[in-house]
Amino acid sequence: MTAISDREQLSYIAAQAADARVNVEIETEGMTLNIGPQHPATHGTLRIVAKLDGEQVIAADPIMGYMHRGYEKLAEVRTYPQVTTLINRIDWVGSFANEVPFILAAEKLMDVEAPPRAAWIRTILFEMSRIANISLFLGDMGLQVGAVTPAFFAFRDREHVLNQIEAATGGRFHPNFDRIGGIKDDLPAGWIAETKRAMKKIRSFCDEIEGLLQGNEIFEARCRGIGVIPADVGLSYGLSGANIRASGVDWDTRRDNPCGLVHNELDWKVWTHPDGDSFARFWVRLQEVRESTRMVDQLCDGLPSGPVMAKVPRIIKVPAGEAYVETENPLGVMGYYVVSKGDLTPYRVKIRSASFNNISITPWLLKGVYVPDIVTILGSLYFILGDIDR
Amino acid sequence: MSRLSSTDTPVEEEAEVVESDEAREALLAKIQTELGDAVVGSHLSPGDDLWVRVDRSAWAAAGAYLKTGLGFEYFNFLSAIDWKPSPFGRDMDAQVDLSLGHDEASEIDMAIEQGVAGGDTRFQVFARVNDIVNGLGVTLKADVPDDDLSIDSWVTVYAGANWHERECFEMYGISFEGHPGLRHIYLPAGFEGNPLRKDYPLLARRLKPWPGIVDVEQMPGDDDPADAAETTEAAE
């Protein structure tokens, strides 16, 4: 297959856009298009009301709340160990990662530190939920532009990771495995070897996806130069994760502000892309999955021995105080601002979820794009509805 | 990991502080110089975090200075806290949960007690911004008086504040002056009440009481006789 150079690609897109603009000049009546609530491109029940002028979007207004479950209110009547059951369901395809920042915030307030082995296993499962989450994106991104095969590949190979998560935690989607002071259990026998085999399979899955999509004429035409987010706009909207790294911002909480997790003891790289378009977001995520598999391999090799739980009281009361902890979750930065009054339950939990900020840029980003591009842009921003609505 | 204290003790008075935090101290000094008397409270947890409480009138100025003057370009989140404890207390808790250490007889303490960086009012708006180049984050707080629940909007400074302010508006009833479209974000347009206020009852619990911990299966090897007896009783 001949690779298309960036220059050729951009000139092609510019020509297409110019053609379309000519068509727009033929006066068309404004039209309001309702996308969703149930639409394959919305990953759940997000609704987008788009005002169109011909094929071009002149205003887009996302409407959500169809899945608002009020976790911030519910967390106020749950004890600290009970809260993890709730927050598991925020980002349901990478659910273990949701628990980690909350547990870390509670540990920070309690001045408890998990033993090294627990911190390493936490990091392993954290990275595995990233793989489970983002491999679904890699398949889905193909699906958004009409390629069905990557989606099947994603579901096939994601299974290996889910099996390992299930083997260690007992839950495929909602592990509820993280505890204040450590993790619930040690790893089962033979888990390490099997996990390494799964990582190998994920790496070959990444190669397959790369071969299928990257350089594919349709995929490139639909993604290159579409939905460009400049770095400063992305920052002021609070974009995080691969979305901001694809705009050339070299910022990863795992490297820059590691609290409680052991990423800094590993050899890995933060990937960025200068373009800021849909393709860049896809590409950065693809590299991140590869990087995660390498991290899991290293973590499995260097896993220290010892206990997996620190000494914590049976009834957990968290001392009064406020703490904010954020980690680099699969969808972006996820943080919990926990206010405690020394009680069994948190006084206030502010959940800063990645997708809420990531998707808040859509009114700005969708302005001026063409209708088919809405789908690829939403797909490449990659959000999970539970993570927006909470 | 450094310890967080709920009181506003200055850094020097904390006994076990080993590291001083020059970067955050310098940052706090800069904010105090720029905003002057508008900085009404602060709390610094060395090597960890910084809280600055500003006067309501300086809320927009503080955001603008942090963004343009100090390079805090990253908008993280914005929300509010209701410091007045719930009048319902824990009355809907299951008996088993109350036995976990909650004194059933104790009456509800309605005293308002603010968290770090202090406060004077029931409602506080707080927001967090980051300087991703130097890896610093700062949490700003501002008091919002009960008789005038409004504060300046940050939308012109941080575009991302738009949705956060809408959420804060519907959940707490705080209005943001200068917001381009302050309307409900999650709840239906006709929804009455502000759900995250502490005096808004959690209706789910009233409709279906919380079962408590009895429905939790006992873990193997966890043979607390009291628990075991309880589980057997429940099974019968």
C-alpha cells in the first residue's frame, strides 16, 4: 500500500472542503438534526442537537443526563469501603482504574500507605484496565468510519485481558478489589505467566489494528485534519489523557504526579502527537496500549513480595480534612476531591471525571464541521457516558 | 505522603514537616501580592497541595491572574460545598450500620464547620487549576453568602468552566454572573430543588430503605463469632 504523505492529505482535504463550501453558498434552509440519544456513535445515551446549514454544523449542543445517577450524593451516605462499589460504575470499561484515585485520597487523609506489593499489583490492574478500555476504542474507531473488522478483533483480544482481571479479582467488569490500605487479595498462582501471554496477544492486536487502519485511504481521509484541537484551547477546556497529548501537550499524571502508584520505577515513554486531529488521538491511544503492555510486563517481572494489606482498623473512620487525588485513567485525568469530617462516610465527594471535561469541548469543536465528521470526532474524543453523567 | 491537617496551622508549626515547599510558598506569596486583601485564607500542605480562599469579589480576578500571570492554563474542575450538615442525619441507616460505631442517640450536630482554608458561609465555591509545566495545582475557594447566592463566572477566563458552572448551578442553586447560558445540564428543565444541598432528602433511601451489611456474604476465614451468629440468624 502506498503511504499518503501529510502534504498530499492536507491538500486533498482542503480541496474537499472548498468544494463543500461552494455548495453551502447555494442557500439552503437551516435544519436541526437530532443525533441520539440512542446512536452508535454516542457510546450510550448522549444526545446532540446540531443546527445545520446544508452539510455544515453551525451549532451543536450536547444534551446529557440520561444516565445521571447522582454518585456524589450517594457517596455521602455510604461508608468509605462501600463507595468503591458505586464508583466502579463510572467508567465501566476500565472500572478498576476508577477505584484507585478514591482509595488513594482516603489513604492520604488517613495517612496510610499500601505495602509495596499492593501498590505494584494496583498498578498492574490499573494498566490492565487501561488496555481493556482503550483496546475497545481502537476497534470502535474503525467502526466509526465503516470498518467492522477491527471491532471484532478488539472484542476478541480484550477478552484475554478481562479473563486475567477476572482471575485476579473475581469480577470482569466491576472488580471492587481496591481497599483502603492495600488490595483485597494476592494474585492467584500462575497468574503472572498467563498475564504475560495476554500482553503478547495485545501487542500483536495493536500491530493488526495498525496494519488495518493506519495508511488506509478511507480511514486517513476521514481522520486526518478533522476535529483539530489547538493545545491552548484544549487546556482551557480541561481536556486530559490522550486527547490533550494528541495536541502536543506532554503531560501525563502517571509521570508528572505519581501518587501511590509505581509508574516512576518503570521504563516507559509518554507519547504525544503534534497534529491534534482525530487521527492523532487514535495514534496516541494506540501507542499508549503498547506502552501499557510493556509496563505490565515490567511490573510482573519486578513484583516485590510481602503483604498486600497495611494495618487498618476494621471500622474505617477517616480523619477530618480535604484531599484531592488524581490519576491518569484510561479516559484521562480522574480525580476525587474528598472532604471528610472524621465520620464513617465522606462529607462531600467531588468526582472529577475525564469525559465530562473532554466532551465539554464539543460545542466549540463541532462548529463548522460536516455531518459525517461528527461521528469520527465523537469517536476519537472517546468518552464513556457513565463518565460524563456520573 | 504528607499528612493533611484540617486546621489552618501555618507550615512552620507542623511538627513532622521535613521538607519545605519553596515552589508553593512562592506561589502563595505571588497570589497574595497580586490580590492583596482579597486573599482571606490559605492552607499549604508541603509537597502536596495548596488551597487559597479569596473574597467573592476577586473570584474572576483570581482566575484571570492564575491563568495569564502565573501560567495555570489548565482548568481542572469547579464545584461547590454545602457546609451545613444534613438535617436528616443518618436516620435512614440500617441498624447494622449504626452499630458500626455510630451513636444512635446522638442528636444531629447542625453547626457549620468549614474545611481547610476556613470560611464564613454555608456555601463555598471551589475550583482547581493546574500549571502543567511545573506540575503544580491550586484549589481556589470563595465564600458565597446565603442572601445572595451568586459569583462571577469563569467562562471568559477558562472556557471549560461553562459546564461545571451549569452543574454547580443546578446542584446548589448558585448563579454565575456573566455565564452565557446558565441552564440545567443533567436534570430536566422543570426540576425543583438543588439535589446536592445537604437539606435535599435522598429520596431513594426513603423509597427503599438501605439493607445494611447483612446482605454481605461472609468472607472465608473471617470467623468473627458475632458476625457468624448474625449471618446464621439471617439465613434462618
